[in-house]
Amino acid sequence: MAAYLIADIDVRDPARYDAYRAEVGATIARHGGKFLVAGGPVRILEGDGVVHRPVVVEFPSMAALEDWYRSAEYAPLITLRQEAACGFLYAVDGVGG
């Protein structure tokens, strides 16, 4: 069953975040993931929340997502992202077919 990484990122240092973006896609792809949403305009339909930079990444499974997140190749990019931006990330299983 597919699993999804969902994030809202508030970029504070665009140059450093661009360095993160330049490398993160390849690490995601190596774990079978693909971006479904990576920024773009947001339309709030209900509520009064603020969305900064929405990101949704699909992985083939929760195990693949967690393997990517805990991988040695992604570890330095976590630090880079946290230095360039703040926000939240969470993982959720998709709906089974």
C-alpha cells in the first residue's frame, strides 16, 4: 500500500533551501518515491490556517518512506532543510485498493 509524506515548509533561507531541493529529489527516487505536490498556489477552502509550501511525496510503502527518511544519504539533507526552513512533516498510509 502506498504511503505519503506530507509537509508544510516555511522557507526562511531560499538559497539554502534551493541547495536542499537540488539534492532531495534523487534520494526520494532511489527509495521509489515521487513528488505529487511541491509548492505552488494554495486555495484555502475551509478554516483559517496558513499554508506556506505544501509538499506531498508518494512512496510505494510506509517501509520505503521510513527507509528514505532514516537513510544515511538523507541525514545531511535533514540538517540543511532545518537550517533553511521550518515546518512540519508527517507520514500516512494511503487507502488500500
